[in-house]
Amino acid sequence: MRKVLFYVPLVLFLGLSLFLLSGLFSDPRERDAVMVGKPLPAFSLPDLMNPAQTWTPDALKGQPFLLNVWGVWCPTCNAELGYMTQLRNEQGVRIIGLYYVLPEDPMFGQVFNLPVLQAEVATKLQQFGDPYQFNILDQQRRLSLDLGVSGAPEHFIVDAEGIVRAHHIGDINPQVWRTKLAAVYQQFAGGSQP
């Protein structure tokens, strides 16, 4: 019995070591999205620039689209705006923004102010390009959490029935679009890649 107890810590150590070692060689951007193959989660959120307009999954159905989780505070998000604007203008990709609001912290003077946010968004989109049909405001980040979002930018291709068909963590650039997302989008858009 004492010999068996002697090996228990060794087995636990080896198991933990193998688990941690596997993490060293994995690409966190390639993790499987929990939402792929499932419908968009239920939500009812306002339009960022027109809060009287409310968006729901049913309101988004009818055409496939690229859902882009982004924020003006995110430099990578800003960098990809130009290419996504090109996708919208040259390839007709329907892009909807899901604006990811940073957590509020009143102790540091960070309190949500919609008019200030709208002005910042308008400035960024004018400066870098505006690929969006519209932006959904996810102030409490509930939809982002339901989608399994870990940060910004993240992208989801959603078909005309509201089913998530692909998920990409990180920016969209010509190579990512061509090798990973274009074929999926075109499959559900009913066209071929130009």
C-alpha cells in the first residue's frame, strides 16, 4: 500500500506536466468555437448609432453576414477596418459590427457615455474606413460572452438562417480571408469568390 501511495504524486505530476506541455504547442487562435453550427444566441440589443433601433437574431436573418466583434480601443480592430471596407465595397460582403464595450471602472473615471462613444466610433470609421452595415451595441458584453468571445477582434460568419458557420480570432487580412473565410462566406452567399 505504501508503494502505491509513493507513486500517486509522481503520476499527478506527470499528468499535469503533459497537460501544460500540450498548451505550449497549441495555437489559441485555432480553438474550436462553441457556437459553430449553432444559431446565434437570443439577444435584443440597441443600434450603436441609433439606440431607438433594436436588433435581434430574427432581424438579422435573410442574408449571410460577417459579424465583427470590435472596439475603437483595439488597435488591431482599427487596422483591419480598411480591408474589411474593401471586402464590403468590392465583394459585397455584408458586415455587421458588434461593438465590445470595455468594462466600466468609476474609480478610474471610466463611466459609459454613449454620445462620447458615438463620436469616437464616427471618427475611427471616418479615419480608417467603415465596413459596417450597422453596429450593435453590446454594452454589458452578454452577447459576446454567449458567443464565446475572448477579446477583439473576433469574427463569425453567420448564414441567412442565423446559424454560425465559422469563427476566426484575430484580424482579417487578405491571406486570412482568402485561405480561411472566403469559401465559407461564398458558400452561404450562393456565389463564387471573385
